[in-house]
Amino acid sequence: MNNPQLGGGALLDLGIYPVSFAWNLFGPPKQVRAMATMTATGVDRQVGVLLEHDDGRQAVMQAALDTAGPNRAVVLGTAGRIEIDPIWYQATSFTVFDVAGAVRERYVSTVSGRGMQYQALEAERCIQAGLTSSDLLPPAESVAIMGTLDEVRAQIGLRYPDE
């Protein structure tokens, strides 16, 4: 995680998850703002990112190699919020609250394991069908998300040795 030769740093190791989540919710950002604290090896130890999307929507995220946070996601809206339990980027449970903070719904996940079996099943389906990619996450979207990560890296001054 600290080796720049291996693409180390908080952004590419952990930050990809909230950036992808923001893309899933809001699409591509109109503006990216980022800051980071670097390690002695030159990778980002901590990174904070603010994404501005259409209609004034914002995504705020933090990733760190050396501190443990709550590892949860919260979606805030004018009529309430959704709190996704830890570890939010796996198959997990969530709670919907109204604007007053009352629980409106509680979903308890029944998926066993981390939920990665669905990725494996989709890869198997694509291979059997002779496909080189899936419509569930087209390569162009993956590349566009990486573009957002590249913009964050440019703003925090993170360059890898082979660039």
C-alpha cells in the first residue's frame, strides 16, 4: 500500500470505492476537488475528495491508510437519509430515516460472504457468451471513473514512477 512502484496509496486502494459509488448515484462529476497527506514513500496516506455533480449534488469522501474510520456510507437527501452499514462496499444492510430521524425502513442483507460471487457469475456469463465485457459496468465507464481518480492524483501531486 505504501509502494509507489505498485500504485500504492489510499486513493487507489480504498478511494476507488466511494468514487465509484458517487458515479453510481450521480454520474460523472462536473468538478473535482482533492487534498492529501503523503507518506515518506510519496504515496497518499490520507486523501479527501469533494465531487460536484449536476443539480448541486455533492459527494464527500475520505480514505486513509493509517486510520480506521466507521467504514460506512450515508446518502443525505431533503426528505431523509440512508445509512449503509459497515462494510458498505460489500453486500450489507441499510436503514432509511425520514427527515426527523425516525426509521422508515430497515433492510437486512441475506447475502452470504462479501457478495463477490455475483461478479464471478457475471464474468462466467460473459465468457460463456463470448463477450469481452459486461453491460453492467462497461469498459468506457471504468475508464471514465479512472479519469476522476487521475484528476484527484493530479490535484494532490501523486505520480507513479512509470508515468
